Amino acid sequence: MSDYPRPPLGGLVAAAFTPMDAGGELDLGRVPAVCEFVLGQGADALFLCGTTGEGASLSVSERKAVAEAYLAAASGRAPCVVHVGHDSLAEARELARHAEGLGADAIAMVPPAYFPGGSVAAVADSLTDVAAAAPRTPLFYYHIPAITGVRLRAADLLAEMDGAAATFAGVKFSTLDLDDLSRCVRHGDGRYRLLYGSDETLLAGLAMGAHGAVGSTYNFLGPQFRAVLDAFARGDLAAARARQGEATDLIHAILRYGGHPALKAAMGILGVDCGPPRLPLRPLSEEAAAELARAIDGPS
């Protein structure tokens, strides 16, 4: 077992939106206001350039600029995790080096998906390769098989990573395979951090032993989800279920209008406008945005 320090990431980690203008270009002047709002919602940390941040639609130089803007705005008040995953491991290594140079608290990566490798060993080799580019920064595996198509068992990957990279710290677990999550939590006497990635079922992840959660809606529903965490921590399962149910109902009301574009629109309604998504995602129509605003009916 490595004695490399594990980052104390936990609680609510807001998967930050990337602000854009009407033409789909970065609008990083909005980042300070976004950061202030999200931290004011009670987020414990920020996750940058992931799915919510449209990292796959950004160039490497844009991803660096987004990370720079958020780390400057956070100014050490909350840990920042920078997603560095890329189909090119050379680009992933460059992003990892850059994040370490900025002083990021951790990095995370999805595995290459166009050539997925097809085995636990290949994914572990990819993680180890990128970890070497940022030897002082904890690395998380971003497990989101519905998007990457890499459908390994995360617990099997943890076993493969034992001793492979001193900085390997855990998993951002974005799937509903709760039996796999349980195995991950128990692996290696709990030395890895498990961050659950489904806002709608946060309570289930906590019950299985997740140390915290990463999600889009923690940007603007922080108080609601903080109530879930607090009720669970004091053993009031009935209250935790009630608060989770309220939050889940609101998320489903938002998602009726689409996926990421609806979530980004909801951020503007409930918090700070981050602009539209970038193609190939399309923004909500004016009619749909107005209907969404009525469905949300203002901050709850």
C-alpha cells in the first residue's frame, strides 16, 4: 500500500458549467460570479471540464483557460479537481501537467473511448501513464460507462491499480451499479475515495458508503442536497428520503426539457447565467426555456 496522502474530497462537489457566449465561445469573464454563487450554495469543491463543463467539446487550450479561470476565482477557498481525460493520452498528459502547475487539488480522467483498449489492464496502463505527468497530484478515475462505453467493473480496476501509481486516489463513480460501488468502498480497507455521480440517487450512494458526490445540480440545488447529507449523517433516514425525493422531483422537472442544455438553462434560472451549450448540443428554444422557468417556478 502506498503512503501517498489521499485527498479529503467529500461532501458536495459541484461539476462546474463552462460559461459561453451566444456564439458558443468561452465567456470566462462570468467565472468569478459563477464561482461565488456555487460556493455560496454550499459546494465543498469544484469539478472542472467534465461532462457538465463540456470538456469533450473544448480544445486543449480552452480547457487550460477554463481551469485557470476557476482556480483563480476559487482562490483556495474550495478544492478544485480538473478533468484531464482525452482520447489522446499525449493531450491528457499535457492537461495533467498543466493542472499540477496551477496547483489543482486533484485531477480526474475518463479512459480513451474511441480506442477503448477493451481490458482493465489497458485502462490501468492509461491511468498510470497520465499519473506520471503529474506526480504530485492525486488522480481519480472517472467511471461513466454510459458515455465512454468502457464497461469494466470499477472494483476490478481498483485491484489492478493497487501499487501501480502512487497518486491514484479513487473513483468518480457515475453509474447505478451499486453493488460495484459497495465493492469499491470496501476494497483495500477503504483507502480509496469514492465520489458518487448520480444526483437523483445520492442517498443510495451514501448508503453504500460513498464519501461524497459530484454532480451538475449541486451548482444550484446545494441547500436541498446539503439537507440530504445532514439528515443522513444524523441517522434520520425518513428526512433524508424526503429531501432526496424533493430534489429528485425537481431534477426530473428540469430534465423533461432535455439533458445538459436544460441543466445549463436551469443554472441561469436558479443561479447565474452560463450561456448556451456548444454544438453539437443545442440550446433550448425560447418556448422551452420559458416553460422550464415556469416549471421551476423560481428558486425553491
